[in-house]
Amino acid sequence: ICIATAKKAATALDATKVLDPRWLKPDSIETEWVISVLDETIAKLELSCLLPRILASLVRFSALLGPEITKNLTEHQKLSSKMEQLLASPEEEDAERAEEQKVSLCLLEQQLKSSVRNIVRLLQANPSICKALKCEAGPREPSAEAFIKAFREFRNFMLERLLTYPTKEEEMVQFMEDVSLRIKKNTETVTASRAELLAAICTRDEEVQKKDNMIKGLKKSMQDLAENCKTDILQVKWEGEKQQKEELQASRAKCASLQQDIQQLRAQLKKLVLEHRASELALRKRKCRAETEILNWVQKYDADMAEKQAEYEEVHAAYTKEKAELSVLMEKHALLLQEYSQIEEERRICQEKKKKALEELATMTLAATRIQAFWRGYLIRSTFKSKKKKKGKGKGKGKDTKAKK
């Protein structure tokens, strides 16, 4: 009884180990890599789900987070506001404007993703800040908590699938089939027993009456059966031994062929593992090169942006200085323009005065000329009149002489 109980306990423990993934432990570096990636993803999800509560109380968390993380969170909040405004704005009927709106939305989405990655990277670089945020930020949203719970279940499922070998999987399937078969058999047995019990209850009185007759017939049949069973048992035993020998030979031949197939499959599996590890090593090298190149580009971008920022500050300072000088020159120009207007007005007045004086001079000159001309004409006429009178007298005498003649 103790041995049977120990066997049953061992079987139950094996079944528990097969069905419960907590008994499974990583036994290869590839499995550890996959699980570490999933664990890191869960940690990033937990941090990213805290961002809405941190942004809602950014002033309270700014002293804990530090200036760099606070600055990134402020930029992320601005991008979120822009995204909300863009999503809340009505759709444009014009195709070109709708396309521009779509492009702006895609660009904002990429900027938001990059911002979240930078914030999570900065938070993961400070484990103490992450621990303090998890304590002070409060519970997460129900939807976020449900998503993280589902992702953890996916992680456990992946661990179970990665650590379950084909043989263990077959054992699990066989175990589940056996359990289902046992449950089915037990259900059928219980159903049949209940039917028999009901039939027995109904026919109990009749069986009691027939019991004596049946006992007598059974005793007689048992005697006959005992004699027949001896010969049947000997014959069955001989046939069973013969069949056992035949099945044993067939089983040995089948085991040998299966063992050969297993060796071939193991060699093929080893070859595939080596090939996959070589390809993975090449891909890892490629990934390292890509990450190094991306890091170099990021550093170059930061350096270029720093130079551009310095150049922009210099240009802005020069622009501010020139703008101040321009304002001073504009004030001087306004004063000079006012003085110029006054000078122009004075020149105009002087020109008008000169023009008026010239007109008066021309009028006076014309008047003087006319007076002089009139006076000269008068003098000439008076001179001619006196001469004409003298001539008229002489001509009168001549005419009288001629008349007399």
C-alpha cells in the first residue's frame, strides 16, 4: 500500500511538473535571450503606462525626475497636445489638404514613438527613479493593467513552449488523453452504475425471490465451468506465450529501426542548430554594426545640431544687434525726414517767393518797357508833328504860286 501510494504521489508530481510552467527552467542561452527580451518589454510597458499619471502631475515629479527627463516629458506633452488637436480637427474635403493632414499625423506619430523610447531609456538608466515612480504614481489604468497581465501570460506561454521538448510535449498530450479517457470511462461507469442501481432498486424483490434458484444454478454451472476453465486456461496460456514471443521479436526490430531514425534525426537537428547559430551570429554582428552606425549617426546629428544651434545663436545675436541699430537708424531717419520735409517746405516757400518776385519784376519790367516805348513813341510823334507842320507851311506856299501861274 505504501509503495502504491508513493507511485501515485510521484505520478501526480510529474503531472504537475508537466502542466505547471513554474517548474520549468531555462536550459539554453537562446531561451534566456528570448525570456530576457520579453521581461525587458514588460518593464518598458510598465514604465510607459505610468507616463499619463506623471504628465498629469509633472510639476510634482519634476524634482524627482531631474531637468533632462522633465524636459523630454514636457516635449512629449506638447507633441501629445498637437496630436489631440490634429485628431480633433475636422477632416478636410480638399484632397491635397487631407494628404497634408495625413502626412502631419504620421510625422507626429513617429515623433511621439521616438519621444516615448527616449523617456523610457532615460528612466531605465535610473533604477531608483523607476522604483520611486512605481510607488508614488499610483495604480495604472485598468486597460493597461489588463494588457500587461496578458503580456505576462504570453511570456509564461512562450517559456513553456520553449522549454517543452517534443518528447515532453508527447508525454503531455498522452497524459491529457489518458486523463480524458479515464474521465470518460469514469463518467460512463457512474452512469451505468446509477442505471443499475435504479434497476436493482426496482427489481430487488424479484431478485430476492429468484436468488435461491440462481444460486443453485450457479453452483452447478461453476462446477462445469471449473472443469472447462482448466483446459481453456492451458490453451490460452500457450497461445499467449506464443503471441508474446512474436510481438517481442517485432518490437525489438521496430525499436532498432526507430533508434536508427532517432540517430539520423539527432544528427540532422545538430546540423540545423549549427547552421542556425552561424546565421544568428552573422545577424548579431550585422545588428551590432547597425547599432554602432546608428549611434554614430545620432552622435553626428547631435554634434551638427549643436553647431547649428551655436551658429543660430550667433546669427540671432547679430540679428538682434542689427535690429537695434536699425531701430536707431529708423529714428534718425524719421528725424531727418521731418527736417527734410521742413527744408523742402522752406525751399518751396522760397521758390514761390522768388517766383512771385520774378513775376512782379517781369510785370514791372514789361510795364517799364511799355512806358518807355510809349514815351519814345510820344517823343517821336511829337517830333514828327513839329516837322510836319513846318513842311506843311512850305508846301502851302508852293501850291499858291502854282495856282497863280
